[in-house]
Amino acid sequence: MGERVEAVLRIPLAFLYGVIVGIWGFVVGVVTVIHWLHTIVLGRRHKGIAGFTNRYITYVYTVYRYLWLTTNERAWPFGERGPSELEPVKMGR
């Protein structure tokens, strides 16, 4: 696909990405509050919640790179091509 077509395609994709990032971001915000409470009460972080939040942050980074014309690699929210963690969550004591 040519650069012009790819650039024009980003316009409708920006709206779709905005919806996905907005909904996922709201869920991450709620989960983050739960994660803080979990950490305060139990004294340790939850690896699953930390990984979920990390995948969200990675996805947002990928979306920004695509929309700001840094790369032509589209950001896929789900499935096998979905976001993996750029930097894995490190858990330890």
C-alpha cells in the first residue's frame, strides 16, 4: 500500500483506536485502583494486573507510533498480533 493511502487510512483508524484506547484506559484506571488496594493490603503486587496494565501501556505506545507516522505497523488490540509487553513486568521482593 502506498504512503498516501496509508496516511489517509490512519484517519478512520484514529477514531477506532481512540475508542479502544479510551475504553481500555477506563478499565485500566479502575483496575489500577484495585491494584493499589491489593498492594497496600497484601504488601505485594499482583503479576496478572501488572501485566494487563503493561500491555495497555505498550498498546498505547504502538498506536501513537502508527498515528504519528513513525511506522506503518498497525496496532492490533487483540489476538495473536495483539500487544505484548515491551518490557516484561518484574516481580520480586
